[in-house]
Amino acid sequence: MKPTAPDMRVRFAGLELRNPIIAASGTFGYGIEFNEIVALNRIGGFVVKGLSRQPMAGNKSPRLIETAAGMLNAIGLQNIGVQGFIEKKLPELNKIPGCVVIANVFGYAVEDYIAVIAALNDAEGVAAYELNASCPNTSHGGMVFGTDPDLLYDLVRKAKAASQRPLIVKLSPNVTSISLMARAAQDAGADVLSLVNTFLALSIDVETRRPRIANMTGGLSGPAIKPIAVRMVYEASKAVRIPILGMGGVSSAEDAVEFMLAGATAVQVGTANYADPRATENIANGLEKWCSQHNVAKVADLTGAMQI
Ligand SMILES: Cc1cc2nc3c(=O)[nH]c(=O)nc-3n(C[C@H](O)[C@H](O)[C@H](O)COP(=O)(O)O)c2cc1C
């Protein structure tokens, strides 16, 4: 008799995803660019690159370099603005049945975040919002909110009040206590947390003696950060009751399992999309196979199942 396939569904904040693999913001464009490469309705969902109130040109080049087991970027949140997304990208995405779109929201001030959320509230076809309170690559904003618990609380409380959809709050890893930040976001009304964003980093070309990124500092991502990210997901999951989307260096099914064992309900895949644009779909397929091989009937049972 053929064994029954594992149940790959995961649930958070009233959403049900067909599997726990989600493409991470900033590494999957507006999703639509990947439509020919990845079956967008075979992955759990994807997060659109950060949307701001007005279009943004981003930082000067070079703004992305390879590092040992990772990548350093200072893209500076280049995007077409929330209206551009609603008018040009969302209608295309809405033609793809079963694809789950999460909109990543960014601003320099609380009012900017609220304006983006208000614009998205009127748009059809967005499952949830992910609040980027953690970008290390812009001069004033983003990470400022993500590293001060009082500012984070205020931002999340106002964003939650404005939001007509589930609110995921993306935390910065550039803090001493991730538990403190996780609790501040939960207390302010976050439905879900996602972590981690990139680690603030610097790389210098020893020949020119100049920073290898025009912005000087950038955000480190990829396999190099994975063990730190897994530790932070574990700590955050112990500090809050709300679900967690874990990320940081996931490039295989086993990596996804590791984040789930640490406490993540679902997992995002970022930098791995640069090495292999099909990474999300491959990892989703690999995870199903892994569950079958390990007699895991429900993938959701992996969440928080680390044995101590
Ligand atoms: C090129 C690039 C652009 C990114 N842009 C965003 C963004 O717009 N908003 C955001 O919340 N995170 C952004 N991130 C962070 C990723 O979503 C993710 O949190 C981080 O890279 C860690 O996961 P990874 O190691 O799998 O890449 C970006 C990351 C990279 C590498």
C-alpha cells in the first residue's frame, strides 16, 4: 500500500499555507518575475520586496557582494512604491490562482508605514502585511524602530490599528536581546513575528582600502548567519505566544526543519534564491520528502520539537 503523503499545511494568523516555505522579501522581486521559474502556487507563499509610500531609487552601486558563505547587500529598499505595486504588479499576481502574496511595508516615519498600509487595505489579493522594522541599509528609519523596544511598540501599535489584514512584524537581529523586542512587538498587537533580517556588516577591499559596498555598511545574509538566526528564533519563540516565521541562510529542506525545530511555524528563503532561483520550490519538495522519510505525518508537528 502506498504510504499517505505528509500533511504539509501550516497555519498562522488565520491563514493556511499549503506548505511552510515562503520566499523572503527583497530576494524574490514582486513575485511575478519568478512566475516562469517557480510554480508560485506550489510554495507556501512569497513576500514582496519592501514597499514604501513613494518610489525609491535605492543606494549607489556597488550594493551587493558575495562574502564567505553569504552575501552583503545595501540595496537601500529600491522599489516602485506602493501605488506602483498595486497598479502594475498586483493585478498580474491576482491572475495566478492559489498564490499567497505577503506585502512587506517600509517607511522612514510611522506615518509612512501607516500610509502604505492604508493604500494596501483597499487592494485585493494581499494575504498579510510584513512590517519591516529592521532594515540596516537606510540612513534614518527601519532599523531605528527595530532596535528600540519603545519605538517598536509605538510603530506596531499604530500599524496594527491601521491594518485590515494580519500583521507580521519583522525583527532586526542587531540587538542584544531579541526576546525583549519580540515581546514588545507582541504586546503592541503583532499577530506574527518574522526574524531575522540581515546583520549589519562591513567588508573592506584591502587593495583599494575602501569599503566594498558604496554605502560602506550592508546587511549580511546567507548560510553564514544561520546558526545565529536559529538561536534567535529559539529565544523569540520562548519569549512570545504568537507564531514565528524563521529565516537566515535557509538553503535546504534540512535547514527549514532546523528552524521549525527551533520554534518557527514557517520558514522564509532569501539569499538562496540568488544561487538558485528555484530554491523555494526545491526546498518545499525536499521538505515533503524529508517528512515522508522521517515518518513525520504533519509538518506542523516539527514546530518547537527540538529535544533538549
Ligand atoms: C538583496 C536583499 C534585499 C533584501 N530586501 C529586503 C526588504 O526589502 N525587506 C525586508 O524586510 N528584508 C529584506 N531583505 C532581508 C531578507 O528578507 C532576509 O530577512 C535576510 O536576507 C535573511 O535571510 P537569508 O539569509 O535567507 O537571505 C533583503 C535581503 C537581501 C539579501
